[in-house]
Amino acid sequence: MTHQDMTVLSLAMLAVLVFGPVLLAILYAVGVQGDRGGLWRALYLFGVTGWPLDIILNHTTFLVIMGSVPRWYEFTFSQHLSRLVFERSPIGDKARTIARWLNDVAPHHDHIYIPTL
């Protein structure tokens, strides 16, 4: 690989890590509306297209943001948050805040269970 190829690859990776969470938030907000049922289910396609990005970001960007390494079975960020919301620490506080945001967007407001600690 040439120096230019490495630069292009580095910029592409930086774009995914920086703009990926924004894109994932948009895909989640649209895709989760499929929970409404009926014709809304067609919007699940947006969620499916965001799944690979969710896995990549869960093991890169969100790892740094949350300060917690996902366990081997926690592929998506939602799975990772589902465990972190039970922690009594600053990480748990941050996880509960993010889970509340995700629940506010979900039609039934129950995407991630948030315990009362």
C-alpha cells in the first residue's frame, strides 16, 4: 500500500468512528418505529442496515465513550447497555442516561430495561 492509500484508509476509518454514531442514531430512530406494527414494520430495514455499524461502533467508539469493554456475547450497543444499567458507578449512570434517550425514541418506551437503584 502506498502512503496515499493509507491516508485515504485512515480518513475513512476516522469518518466511520466520528460520524458513525450520528448515522447509527438516525438509523435507530427510524428503524425502531417498526415496533408500531402494520406498515411501520417496513422501517425495520433501516435497523437491519444499521446492525453491522452498531457492532463496529460497540467495539470501538462506544467502548471509549462508556469506558467498558463489551463481553463476548454483547454484539450490539443495546446489549452492552442492558448490562451496564445495573452498575452502581459513573459508568452505570451514563448508561442509564443513554438508555433513557433510547427509550424516549422507541414507540413503547421499553427498548432497554432501566432498574430503579
